[in-house]
Amino acid sequence: MKKKVALIYGGKSAEREISLRTGQQVSSALVEKGFSVTALDLDDNLVSALKEAKPDVVFIALHGKYGEDGCLQGLLDILGFPYVGSGVLASALAMNKAISKKLFRLEGILCPKDVLISRHALQQPGLEGVMKQIERELPYPLVVKPNKQGSTIGLTVVRASQDLKNSILHALKYDDEVLVEEYISGTEITVGVLGNNEPQVLPVIEIRSVTGLYDYEAKYTPGMSEHIIPAEISEVAYRAAQDGALKAHRALGCRGISRSDFIVTKTDETYILEVNTIPGMTRTSLIPDAANAAGIKFSDLIALLVELALDNQ
């Protein structure tokens, strides 16, 4: 009998469009591998739809808020449905960039310096006071981004003080906390980790964007970025990135799949930027390319993720 998979995609976050693309690719792969697929959007009818579908496993193809942050994982735990990917704690920790960086530092993983500001904090010294604090602690250029958001949505690179205010206000449209980081110049790479108790590290990918910044447009528009596999970095940096990705995966308690993003400087310093617990699975996404380089074709990768979810029960 075919195993039944409930595929949840779409959702309510700013990354809905990407989730729909991921869901379409995942659905095709699941059907190819012989699974019975019920596709569900994340809406008010989700609980009743899941109870009616009675899936053997749930494949979460959501990104951002309510899908990647632990909320849906908690709901599925309550309902008793096994699901692909990380649990509540790992998902919530990875989504919160400031908190996850604290864990990474404890693991000895190099992170950019940062200042976290909240909407509430702005009521005390005011925006001008917060800007002065940032400028005392961090040199320009800066990276300003929502603390709990993905796909570089709301992210701005700030090169001069006159642009800082608007960048903070822009990031606050997407979250109630803003993370301001030192800008690390170098080669952008990403490292996938696949598995539960004995995870394997996938080949390191170097990302080259046409725009010079791997932003939303570069990520999801064919031809706007190039994936170099293996990354053209030193052996020292390559090993450091794979080691850092594995440490981050374990520190957060990830399972199934994760993807860690790094910047490698000219002196081979390897800075972790963030960890994604539900990486994109679109035609231009990174994890499918890394898995393919490791000899795992896309449909086999999707089937393996389902197996890992069931093995975790």
C-alpha cells in the first residue's frame, strides 16, 4: 500500500510564493517515488484537512513565519503526525538569528558581530539614540535585516550613516526585531547537512550572484546566480565550513536537513550567517544541487527525507 504524505505549502508568510514553488517540485518527486500525496495550504482548515487525510507523514514545504519557526511543528506534535525536518526547538532557534548565533559562538563557530534592536527598545532612546549605539559598536558597512525572516526579505546593506534609519524602518516592516551586523566581505558559500543521528555533510557550494548580492531576486530568478560545486575556496576554508555546518546542525538539534550559509574572507576566516531548517527545493535552489553533486538525485532526496521523518518516530 502506498504511504500517504500530506504536503503542506503556501502559508501566510512573505515567502509564500517560494513555498508554492517548493511544494510543486516536492509533490512531483513524491508522486514519482510512489507516494500518495495530498496537497494542503496552511489555512484555517488545516487541522480538519489533516484529520481527514490521515497521512503517514507530513512534508512541510513552508518557509518563514508559521512554517519554519516551530509553530506548525508544535501543532503536528499535538496532532500526532510525524513530519519531515526539525522539531519545535530547533526550528524556533534557527529562525531567531540572534539567539542561534549565541549558540554558534559557544560551539566555537565564527559569527559576525551584531547589535539586536527591538521595536520596544526604540521607545526608550528613540531611533536616533539606537543608531548612535550601533555606530559606536559597529563600523560601516553594515547589514540590516529582520531577526526572524528568510530569503533575505527586508535585508539591506548600509554603507553610510544617512541610509541606516530607512534600513531599520524597512526591516521593521517584517519583524519586531532587527539584527544589525558587521558586513563581512568575501565569498558566499552554503553547506547542506543531511540526516538525523549520523548526519552527512553535502558538498560545499559557492554562490556567485549577477548583482553581487545573493538577494531575493538572485535566489529565485533563473540566470541571476551561479552555483559552483565544489566551491572554489581553499581546502582549509572548505573543511572549516563543513565542520561549522555540522556543528551548527547538532547545536540546534536539527534533524532531516539543514543548510548553513557562510562568508569566507580572503584570509580564510569562515563566518556563519544563519541556518535554514527548511531549505528551498525549487529549480534554482541550493540543496538539490548539493545533493546531486553527492550522487543523490532530487526524487531520491525527497524520499530519503520522508524515510528520515518516519525513522525518527
